[in-house]
Amino acid sequence: MTPPLRLDDYVERQRERIVGELLEWLRIPSVSADPAHAVDVRNSAEFAADLLRHAGFDHVALIDTPGAPSVYADWLHAGPDAPTVLVYGHHDVQPVDPIDAWRSPPFEPVIVDGECLARGAIDDKGQVLYEIEAARGLLETEGRLPVNLKFLIEGEEEVGSPNFEDLLARHHALLACDAIVVSDTGMLAVDVPSTDVAMRGLVAFTVRLTSATTDLHSGLFGGAVPNPLHHLAAIVAALHDDTGSVALPGFYDAVRPLAPHELESLAAQPFDEDAFMQNAGVERLEGEHQRTTLERIGSRPTAEVVGLHGGYTGEGVKTIVPAWAEAKISFRLVADQHPDAISELFQAWVRRRVPQGIRVDIEPHGGVAPARTPTDHWSFGALTRAIERVWGAPPLLTRVGGSGPEEALGRVLGAPVLFLGVGLPDDRIHAPNERMVMAQFWRGLLAAGELWAEMAAANPRAWHAPTTAEP
Amino acid sequence: MTPPLRLDDYVERQRERIVGELLEWLRIPSVSADPAHAVDVRNSAEFAADLLRHAGFDHVALIDTPGAPSVYADWLHAGPDAPTVLVYGHHDVQPVDPIDAWRSPPFEPVIVDGECLARGAIDDKGQVLYEIEAARGLLETEGRLPVNLKFLIEGEEEVGSPNFEDLLARHHALLACDAIVVSDTGMLAVDVPSTDVAMRGLVAFTVRLTSATTDLHSGLFGGAVPNPLHHLAAIVAALHDDTGSVALPGFYDAVRPLAPHELESLAAQPFDEDAFMQNAGVERLEGEHQRTTLERIGSRPTAEVVGLHGGYTGEGVKTIVPAWAEAKISFRLVADQHPDAISELFQAWVRRRVPQGIRVDIEPHGGVAPARTPTDHWSFGALTRAIERVWGAPPLLTRVGGSGPEEALGRVLGAPVLFLGVGLPDDRIHAPNERMVMAQFWRGLLAAGELWAEMAAANPRAWHAPTTAEP
């Protein structure tokens, strides 16, 4: 039998206050993609800093960047032999459009039927909050934490973390740790716990073609002048070949194939394709031929046009040849693709496809390399046991399709990256009506505490404790 | 030597008032594409009706349609043997976006350096006004017109005249005439008068593909769900083949090839490709291979995507797979292509290209067949002489790339359609900073009067006048 979970009582007593903090934080529209919300992103950082101060962290500070600020906090009294753990999350959120599709306003959070509905509920404020509250609970009930704990809560994750790697490098010593815990992911189902062992990378671009100084009358000029929408559509149409693969020459060169045991693990995962389709709200699946849906969304790189516009898009029709057209094109990357290499490949490929006389402007947006978790590290065993203790079953190992700054975290700080995430497949992150299942939130809070205790117990340095304890 | 032009004195005396009427009319934002401007379109019709009443027309009325109203007026006292002429124009205007590109607000007309700058200045309020003022001038100075004159001023020309053919059919008797004069076109240059002998037709569609009920996270779903922007781009990319021709099977089947003498006439036209490019603000020309620019813009059918949008198009980037994508696709048609046939062809072609599981919605916008002027009709000689008298040279014969309801006018009313148009190639119609060169406006006013006089003289029925005059 497992012992009673140490934070149960704390949660019971503090439930209303914790929910209040959650709703208050979610009211701050910290949309990092929109410069108009820069003040809100800063307010969100200040809010997180206050949460950490009230939790009992000693040293709490905003770390400024050329963009939005990150929040740092530490509590370092577990002793020199206890492991040091860095918890990573982010306090910025995605844009909310299409706003009309929300059942309730995205920044007026509500809890209905055990679900918290708001932009940022699960991605990522809710997941950061349970980490903070787990620390507050342990500090209040036990007066200490089992590990030395640091928090780093980023403010630009939803725009590709453009300043994050630089921040890590500049504050390398401050952020030094033995393991990194990322709470910005999900699991397969409420009763099928899982943890990610790989994350896709991301690189994205705005591509703008300009062929004229102004829109032209399609009757007077159409048929003789270039239409930038035609050229841009040709580029988009050429992104994939007939087998659904990305058609950029060399795109797959660096992709590390799944080992046979990884393919087996993938095949063993419970996956209901009908439920996946229903959850996505689609009536069709498509992608790389000869690949399963699970392979496509987790272990394979992709190219997606996330937005495109040009010309007249209002009511009715307007007889013009547009002067410009713009597409936002993103690539998800897997190990060992490198964003810089893909960026060079893509930009050269686009320029080759646009004829002389049409201007091409390509604006890159961030760049995140794919990440892998070393499953043979002592901290990974601690994570497995913590999840099993809270959810009643050990986690399946998944590959997540999403991208984050985890690769830079692991690489720059030289520590393994673990994923403790309580999101669910139908949480509608990045879409209207984002939600967090509250039962998962409370479990996340318990699991964070369990994980630190397991890490303290598993820490290889702990075997030396007696020699230093008896001088 | 030609006799002095009969309206010279009138113009001299009334110049300020006429300019005032022009500016006042241009202040009405009669954008027919935008339902929010429905009241303005009606106000514009009322304004035109008042102009016609003050000019001395007996019977002036708005003709309602399921959309915007047309304006009708007549003066029928030239006698039963005089020809009856119907003047056609339109009082609605194009949308104004991109509004930021206007040097002065589109509905605050200004006259600078002999040019009137406003939305609708040349397309088509200015051209309707000189016709009305020519009639007013003759009625004021001579007490009569040389022909029986009718006006029909449409309110939905810029949205493809969806109710116009029905209006013509319903009011067939009221609108009966011997010749139709359309003032909604242009000429090659101020000193190179020309008249159109063919107009391209038009049919346009909004095509919307929907693949999901909401935008999806590109990390969680990308690579496995359909991206409607990819499918729409594939459709747009497939619209043209490698030789720049429209790739819809059967699209060119009904196109009547230019006769050798038409090709010669086209080749004889002064055309400065560099000036055309500079005027268009482009650094590249492209289109059907093996065709000259003049052929491409006047005598050949085209396909143009006039607008496309889908997904996230704001600042930065958003990592989604969009739920839908929409394109506005228009076709310019030439004799003897029929809009209904092309519409059927196109809709079936689109549906064949979209896989099951993606919803296709196609909304057609109007449909105008291509038009041709019978150059052997007596009225065409009258037009040639009127233009020569005002501009000092006979008109070259051109084919206009634009589309209008002229085909329906000629077909339903059974009369030849003549084009008296004073627009110039760089008037920026349908684009920001639309203008009218005022010198062309005043010449148009004189030419309208000359044309009616020449028509009265050339009217074949006039030869019978002695027999009826001496009973």
C-alpha cells in the first residue's frame, strides 16, 4: 500500500483560495503575440512573482529580456547534497481569435462541471500554479522542501521563445540544476497516465510576396500582371508531395528513425482514432502515407500553413489583382533536425520558387530544436514512481507533437528534462474554449510534491550524506 | 473645319455648379459590396434622380430591385422619327480598402492639378454626370434634345449586377431604344481617342473549405488532420497550367478566336509596355504564353484569385491548423463563353479536387456574359464622328478587359451597345487613389451632345420624315 499523499490535507484546507488565485491569474490577458498586450504579459509576470513570494520562496525576481519578462524564484535550504530541481512553465498565452467561437469570454474564467474554461487554463498557467501550490503546501505543512527548488516561468513561450536561450546562457549559474521538470504537456487520458520522452521542435516564418505597389483592376490588368496569391498558393501547394511528405529537398535528412522498440511502444499505446477525430472535430485524417496517426503527430516532422491572406476578403467580391499576399508557414521538427538548418533550407527553397520581379520578404519567428528525455537517468525513475503513486499506474512513454523551449533548457543547463503534464487531448489548447479538467489540476499538485520526494530519495549524491552529516 | 461645339458656352457658364454637383455626389459612399452601405447606395440613387429632374427630364423614378435601386429617366419629345437612345451608367462604387493607401479620404473628393481624386470619380459617377449635364445643357440652350433620351443608372454594377437582367426584362418596354450608349469605359490616352468594341464577361465565386469545427493545435494535430489552406492552395495552384493558361478542362472551348484583321488592329495600337508596367506598379509581366500583353488584357479570358484568407493572420505566429480557408476566385470571359457554363465547369472542377471529409461551400457572385459592339451599325458611325469632332482624331477600336452588364443590355433590349468612355489607363479604378482627369470629363460632356446630334442625322428612319410630315 502506498502511504497517504502528503499534500492531501493542504489541498482540502486551501481549495477555495487556490481556485481564487487560478481565476485571478487567468483574468490577465497575457497574449505574447500581440504587442498591444505587452503590459498584460508584464502584469502576469508580476502576478506569478507574488504567488511565489507568498509561497515562501526567498529570492523572487523578474528577469527582463528584449521581449517579455520571465519570473525566477528559488528556495535552496534542502542542503548541499539534496538535488536541485528547476521547474519550468510559462505565463504567456495564445491569442484568442476567433473570439466569436468562445462559449464564454476567454479572459473571464469560469469553472463548470469540473472544468476551468479560459485562455491559458491548461497552457500553461494552471500547470504552473499546481507546481507553486505544491511548494507552498510543503513549506506550510512541513516547513521545508525535499529538494532545492528553482522556478523559471517564461513570458514568450507562445511566440517561439525568441529570447529564451539567451536568457538561459546569461543566467546559467543562477539556473544550475540537476534536473528540469516541465509542466506544459499532457497525458493520454485521465486514467492512462503518460509522460513525454520527446518533443518536436518548431520553426516558423511569415512569407510575403509583393508584386505591385497597389491592388490593380482585374479587368484592366488581370491576365498580364503577376498575382501574388497565385505564386504563394503554388509555394504552399509544393510544400508537400503526392505521398503527404514535406517536399523540401533534404528536409528529412537529419531525422533519426524510431528504433524498433520505440515503434513497439508507440503501437502499444491506447489510441482511438474515432475519438481523436471527434475530439479534433474532423471527418478526415491525412498526412504522410505509410505512417500511423500516432507517428504523424508525435514522431514525424511536419509543415503547416497556419495562416494566409491577401486581396479582398470582405463581403461579396471585388474585381482586383491583389498587390501582395502573405503566409505564415511553420515546421514541427524531430530529433535530430536543427531549426537553423531547416530555416536555411526553407528560405532558399522559397526564393528559388519566386520569379524575378516579385519581391519576397521572409520573417523568421523563433526556432526551437526538438528535445529528448534520457529515460535511463535516476530522475526519470523518480518521475515514474510519482505518477504511479498519484494516478495508480506507471506512465506510458509518449512523444509530444508540440514544441517548446525544452531543448534549449536541457542543452544550455546540461540537465535532463522531465515532463510532468496533466493536460488532456481534448483541452483545446490554442483554440477557442481552452479548458483544464480540475481533477487533473489537483492530481498535478500532489504529483509535484511526490516527485520532489522521490527525487530526494533517488538522488545519487544522497548516499554520501552520512559522511558530511557527521563531521 | 468643324463647326463650334454646341455645349462650349454652357460649360463655360456652368463650370462651378457642375463641379459642385460632382463633388457632392462623390461624397456619398455608395459601396454596393457592403451591406452596411445600403442606405448610402439608395441616397446616391436619389441624388442621381434629383440631377435628372433638374436637368429637365420629365419622368424620373427609382426602380427597386431585391438589391440596390437603379435610376430611370426619360425625355421623349424629339419626335417619333428621331432615334431613341438609352444612356447606361452606374452610381455604386467599389470598396475602398486598403484605406491606408489613399492620399486623401476616398469620400472626401478633392480636385488637384486638374484631377478629381475620389472613389467613384471615373467609375462611374463622373461619366454619368457628363451625360446628364450634356442633356441639361442642350435643354437649357436649345430647348430640346436631338434624340429621344432615356437614362438607366444601375446601383449594383460593382457586385456583378445580380438583379440587372431581371430588371431589363421586367421593364423591357419602358427601356426600348435604338441604341445604347455606355459611359463606363476609357480610352488609350488623352490624345489617342478610342472606343471599345468588346467587353469581357465576368463570373466570380467565394469558395470555402471547412475541415474542422475549430482551429486545432498544430503540435497535437498537425500532420494528421487536413489543413484547408493546403487544399485551397492546391486548387489555386491548379487553376493555371505551366503555360500560364487556365487549366480547367473545357475553359477555352467556346472562345471565338480573333480574326486576322482583329489581330492586325490590336497590333496597330500604340502600346508602351514599360509605361503599362510603371502605371501598374509592377516589375514583371506574365500570363498566357505566346500572347501579347494587349491580347492578354483584352481579348483573352482569365482566372484571378482576388482574395484568400484563413488561419491566423495577425502579429507574430500562432501554432494552429486552421479550421477553414476561403478564396474569392473570378473569371473574365470573352465571346462566346457563357457565365453559366463556366460556373458549372468551375464548381464541378473544385468539388472533384476536394477529398471527402472536407466541406466545400461555393457561393457564386453574379455573372456577366462578354459583349461585342456591331461596328457596321449606323449608330457606330455617329459615335466615330462625335469622338473625332471632340478629340480631333477618329477612335481606335479596342477590346476592354473589364466586365459589365453591357451584354445583357444589348441582348435583352435588342440594341447595339456603344462605348463613349473617357477614363484613362492610369485612373486607378478599383484601387486606392481613383481619379478622373477633369479635361476628359469636359470633353465627355461635349462628346455626349455631339453623339446625339450625329445619331439624329444618321438615323435611317429620318429619311422617311418628309412622307409623314406632308400627309
